[in-house]
Amino acid sequence: MSENLKTIKELADELGLAKQTVQYHIKFLPTENRQKNNSGSIVLNLEEQKFIKKRLTKIKKVQPTENRQKTDRKSTKKNEELSVNSLLLEQIKDLKNNRDKQLENKDKQLLQMQNLLDQQQRLALLDNKLLEEYKAEINDLKALKMPSQETKEEQANSQPQEELETLKEQIRALNDKIKGQEELNNQSSKKWYQFWK
């Protein structure tokens, strides 16, 4: 055999490829004049070798551009994913900050509500104490004013009319104060219910 003829294995070794890769490209050659050596292996002449080399160089030229395009696509996808992820992270941080601010505002509002409720309760207790004091004063005045039937007539005759009138006015004034306090109590309890509306 001549030096121009090479087996598939020799050509694959020369090109640094696998034997199967060279066999794949041999399929594109015409099969009419296929030569074999003494051991029955297929041998390739110079034209066939050149054809296979040309095909391989074309493929190698095409593959880097495809690989570049693929890597460019991958890198753009990664960049897009990173930008989307960073945007989402910023949104999450903003939401957390807003939530924290809202919670602080709610806490302040709760404290104000509790203080107002405490004040309302103190005022109600104070009103109740005043009512009790006024009632006690009225009872004391009634006790002073209501002696027995016999003494009433005697006292009425003995006391001047002016004193009776002043006592009656004092009783009316105290009754008015009691009524005013009761109305305040009613109003303050209404305000308490309106507070929650």
C-alpha cells in the first residue's frame, strides 16, 4: 500500500479525534470505490482524507460561533435572572421596611388608645365619688330638714320664712348638681362607646 492511503484509525489519530467521528464523516463519501487493505480495514486515499478534513474544519469553525452564541445567550439569561433576583430582593426589603413602619404606627396608636381608656376610667371613678358625696350631703340635709310632724309645725312657726327659702334653694341647687353629674356620667359613657366606632 502506498503512503497516501490511511486507515480510519490512522486518520483519527492524526487529527486527534475518535475513530467513530471519522467513520461518521465517511458516510458522506461515495461508497463505490472504497478500498481495503490486507487485513480488511477500510483505507482512505488523499481526496477522501481532504474531504473529511474540510468537513471537520467547517464544523470546528461553526461550533465556536454556536458555542459563543450559546454562552452569550446563557450569560444574558443569567444576567436577566440576576437583575430580576436583585429587583425582587429590593422589593422584599421595601416591603419589610413598610411592614415595620406600619407595626410601629399601630403600636403607637394602641398606646394612645390605652391611655385614653385609662383616663376615661379615672374620670368615671371620680364622677362616681362625687355623686356619692353629693348624695351623702343631700341625705344629711334631708335629715336636718325632716324632723317629726309636731316639731315641723313648731319650727315652721318659729323660723322665719327667709331661712326656709334659702334652705329650699340650697336643696334645689344640690339636686341640680346631682342631675348634672348624672348627665355627665351618661355622656361620658356614651363617649366611651363612640370611641370604639
